[in-house]
Amino acid sequence: MNIAGMRSSPTHPLDLPACAIADGILRQRFRAVDVVAEALRRAEACQPELNAFTVLRRDRALAAARRADEAARAGQCLGALHGVPFAAKDMTPTAGDLTTLGSWTSGDPVPAESALCIRRLEGAGGILIGKTTTPEFAFSSFTQSPRWGVTRNPWDPERTSGGSSGGSAVAVAMGVVPMAEGTDMGGSVRIPAAFCGVVGFKPSLGRIPMTILPSVFDNISHFGPLARSVEDAIAFMAATVGSSDEDIMSLPLPFDFVRARKAGLIGRRFAFSLDLGFYAVEPAVERAIRGAVEDLRGAGAVVDEIPIGWSRAVVDQWFDIWCVFMSAYFGDRLAAGRERMDPSVVAMMEKGLIMDATYYKRIELLRTRMWRDMAKLFESYDALLCPTCAITAPPAGLTDDDFAESLPDGRLKGLDMTCPFNLLPQCPALSLPIHPAGALPVGLQIVGRRYADEDVLAIALGAEKIMARRR
């Protein structure tokens, strides 16, 4: 599918950065109604082939756009996202919308209240146009579910969009919205961002309150933006960051918009690991990543390739946590819903239900060793660079089980390189699209010091400007 061909005009206001859309509506250079109508048109046009949406809120979105235009005529600003369309994931409750978590076992619930993250985006003037697809309970790196089917990659519909925020990534990549909400427990924002060629950001734990899980003490889960640009990711963060008693682990740290936009790279020091010690990285991905590293060096940054001696135990023990997550939060649905659930979800829940509690607690020892490695690294470097994914987007219809093999050389034939940084949830991690590998996108992952979200965004903003010169 030709991504650019989805757009009615390369100069349509919808193709501007989010804050420029808001400014144009406020100044009445164009109307929110026209922006939102175009977003809905694009969503409907790509839906038959790519399957990115579960719900389109045509009437309510257009009504909100009319209110935004009325406010602009009255000289009233609704916020930094005044009239900007956005999308939200089917995992996340939104008032008045079917929210299924990608599962038949959910029934047909229509929440009365939106999650805090969504309320904040709307409070900043954003207009929710629809809900996007996710695999069942957001469990997979492939967005395909028994309830909603397969979500496909806009660069090649025979390939996956990635998961679990695959519908949100497609919506952004297709120009439907400048930003979309996603959730990230093991890479679910960054994986589809890399495969679809957009920006995906996992903020530090607690920067955006996580309010949609049964427990407020889960420590691998994050809301985060998928966005057309780093600027749009910054706009999303500025609207959603901030402490709330709805999440006991949310942080009383304001978002520093100015710091996030300091994009200079001269003098920045980066550590670089191609494989984190154990991944088998596809040669085309390696070439693209090394090319990006050379671009950063050419822009005045210091990039040192360093060894990181991790092993596939990192992935295996993250997966054990993930199985317990699934069984603890959704395992009660097995008795009545097993036959309509994804068999991989069932297997994960069954494993989680019999996990030894002492073994589970000892995973923290691995996480501690990982953090000590990273803390040592951050004594000398501003961030760690590595691929977001070890491969480009694989064919739709495969599963995560197809990427769990240890190769003869001992390396993991893995898909993503993201879940290690959910074991270190206080470290922000961003996927930035760089030079493609052939016809498919590649993401560079930028991992920062704990709670240094603004610094990671600033680094990504500087790198994005460099990469744009090469594309």
C-alpha cells in the first residue's frame, strides 16, 4: 500500500505537527471539522486492507470538532491539542465506546468513564476519533486476535504491523492521526513503531499514571505515544504526564517541555550495543543501525560500541513475569472462555497459574544485575543505543513462538529487543525510525537514565533531524 497515497494532499492541515494543527485551528486558518473529517476519511480508506480500527467515533468526533471551531471563533483555547485528532487502543477504556481488550471473553462492555490518560488528552483539546486493534489482552508482538482478526503493515500488507499497539501504529503511519495512545509492557509501543516506521516511546514508570489494570502495583506497564514525529510524542507527553492518586506509583514530576526540545547532539556520549549480548540481528537491520550510528558521529556525538553481557535469560524471565501477569489479571476467564481465546494466551495463563512463587521473586535478582550494568554505563554515557527489533516486520500469521529458538551459535532468534527495558521500567526507551532496510522500516532504540524522559526525547529529536537528511 502506498502510504502517501492515502492522503488527499501533501499540504492538508492534518499532515502538520500536532501543535501546528492546534495553532491553525485556533487562528482559524482552517477548521477542526475539516481536519477530523479527513482523519475519518483516511481511517475508513485504510480499514479494509489494514484493519487498524475496532471503533470509529464519527458522530462524536465531528461534534467535538464543531465545538473546537466554536471555541476558536470565541477566542477560547481548549488546550495545546485544540482540535487535534488522536486514536486510543482497545485495551484502554474510553467513555461510550466498545472496549474489548481484543477478546470475546470481554462481552460488549461500554465504559462510562475514560482512562485518565485519555481524559488528559481530551482535556488538552484532543479529539478521539476511534479505537485501535490489539491482540487479546495485548499479549503478543503480532496484532491479531480471535475477535478482530489480523492488523497488517502499511509498508507491506503481507507482514505484521507488530504488537500489541499495532492498530495505533498503523493509524499514525497512514497519516490518520498525528499521535495515538498505546500501552507497553514488553515493547508493545516500540515494536509496532519500529515495524511501521513511526516514533514509539515507553516513558519512565509512573510519568503517565497507569490506571487501567486491576492492580496499581504492577511495575512493567506503561502508557506511551505512537507519533509521526518526536515533536508529536513530546506534545503527547506534555498533555498526559503528572501525578494522580488514581495510580499510587505515579510520579510528582512535571514535564519540562523546553528541556525535551533541546535537540543538540554535539558532545553527547552514547553507548552502542548491536545485540545486547545474545540476539541474532538480521544483517539488513545491522546495516541500517550502523549507518544511523555513523550519522550520529557525523553530527558531533561520541558513540562507543560496548559489550553488554546479557543472555537470553533476560527474555525468558521477562516472559515468566508476563505469564503471571496474564494469569493474575485475566486467568479467571479461562473457565468460561477458553474455547474462544487465543491458544497462546491460554498456554501462558496455565504456565502462570503454576509458577513457583520463590522462583518468581528471584527474577528480581536478574533485574538487579541488569540495573547495576546500566547504572555503570550511565556513569559515562547519556544513553544506550541498540536496535528496537532484531528483524524487520515478519509475515502476518506467524506468532511469537516462531522467534524463541536458540541458534547453533547460542544466539536468540528473537523478534524484539524491547522487553529487557520493561525489566528496568524506570528507564525511558524510545524507538526512532531510521534508514529502512530495503523496503521496510527499522527502529533505533534509545534508552535513557531513570526518569530522564525529556533527555531521551531531546536526543531523539536531534537524531530525527539528522536521519531526515538521509531519507
